[in-house]
Amino acid sequence: MKNTKSYSVLFLLLLCPHVTFAGGTPAAKVTVDSRSGTREYSMYETGKIFFSGEYLVVEPDGTSTPQKEKISEIRKLQVMEYSSSGTSLLQGDSDFRIYPNPASDYLEINPPSSAPVQYAIFNLKGEQIASGKIQRGERINLSDIPQGIYTIKLNNTYIKFSKK
């Protein structure tokens, strides 16, 4: 299996009806943080994730009963691909915190370290509408972004937020 980085699940799912993972052992771990709790799925070679109506559908191996996650309940979605040794290629990024949420004029990021973080903001169509680099304590100006629901990519973590 190739060493690759995480996928922008929202972007991939909007461009493709299905995302399939390759490999004989778990190829990736999908973590869904929702209002009802956090669930993790080990994705195998025949596994896939896709949107169906108002749900994100996760089929870890393509043969088991599909698991449905209501899109409106999802707070954060993370996909981590494993290396050929089975260890995570990307670690330590799941501790990002953003606030306020919902936001009005700005969004503040609290990264797990003091290192600068690349960010990208996507609308629900999967279009990137803003990007840049930010450090702990800095704010992202949202005054030019219309009200709505967005996803911010912080390294390999994707967090849903709304602009009011």
C-alpha cells in the first residue's frame, strides 16, 4: 500500500458518489464525532463511504450492514490512512478546537501545538472559498463569507462550522 495522506472526505464525497479504500488489511480509520458520540470505523479493501439523502453511509468492508450517520449531527469527520506497517501516517491532529461556533465575524483556532497550521474552508458544494496559514491565538476573518454551513480543513482534520 502506498504512503498517502488523509482525504478531504467532504470534497471527495461531493465529487464522487462513492469512495472505496484499497488493501487487504485495514486501509484507513474513519472517525465520526457527532452529537450522540464518537464512532470509529476500520475501512477495508471493499469498504466505502458515501452520501445518501441526509445520511453519510459507512460500509467498512462492503459486506456488513451499512452504518448511517445523519449529516446534520456530524461535528467532525476524520479519515486517517494507514501505512503498510499498519500504523497511522498522521497523528496528533484530532485535538483542534474552533470557536465560536456558530461564528459571525471571525473563527479562532486552538491547535494542539504552537506550530503554524494550514487551513482551507469549503462550502457545501466542496468549493474552497478561503485558505491560509494561522497560528494559535490568531483569528480567521469571516466577514466576507455569507451565512451558511462550512467545513474547515486543519491538516488532516475536518470540522463543520456555521456562519450566522
